[in-house]
Amino acid sequence: MRRSNFALRLQPSLLEELRKAAEVEGVALNQLINVAVAEKVSALRTEKYFRERGRRGDRAETLRILERAGQGNPPMEGDELPLEWRKKPGRKAANERDSAKRGQKKRAAVK
């Protein structure tokens, strides 16, 4: 593997945070910076890939496929939601509570 040097100018406070993070992770500062840069490059490439992929997509076809999803394919054992995800009786979901609050505010404003 070919190595190269690059003079990196960092704010002293950021450098100190990097040193602390490297120590906590048990790696060299150089390795931590290399991994961080690799993660960022990977994220940027992934974003670019999905943008390009999205441009080639056919919205009508996607919606047609989603309409068919699950038809003729009943749930199987193991498809259940985990117990902690299930709605408790008498409790509203967060989005229901929020919409109820907005409705109260609108009714109060109309009066």
C-alpha cells in the first residue's frame, strides 16, 4: 500500500477532541482520522449512488408494485411486531397526540 503525507491544519480544540477520542477507542490518532475520512467518503458515495438510482426510478411502476405488496401472502409466524412496539390500550401514538393538539389550537383560534 502506498502511503502519503498530508499536512492537516486543525483547530486546537478539535485536535484535542480527536486525541481524546483516539485514546478512548484505543487507536492511534492517525488511524482515527483515516477511519473518519473513509466513513465520510463512503457516506458521500452512498448518497450519490442513491440519488442516481432514484433518478432512474419509475414512480408509477414503484407505486404499482407497492399496491400488490402482501396480496395473497398472509402473515407468517415471526412476522409479528415485538411486544414493546405494540400499542398499549388507551394510549395514543405520538403523531396522534400531536395532531390532536394542533386541532385544539385551531379550534381555540376560531372561537
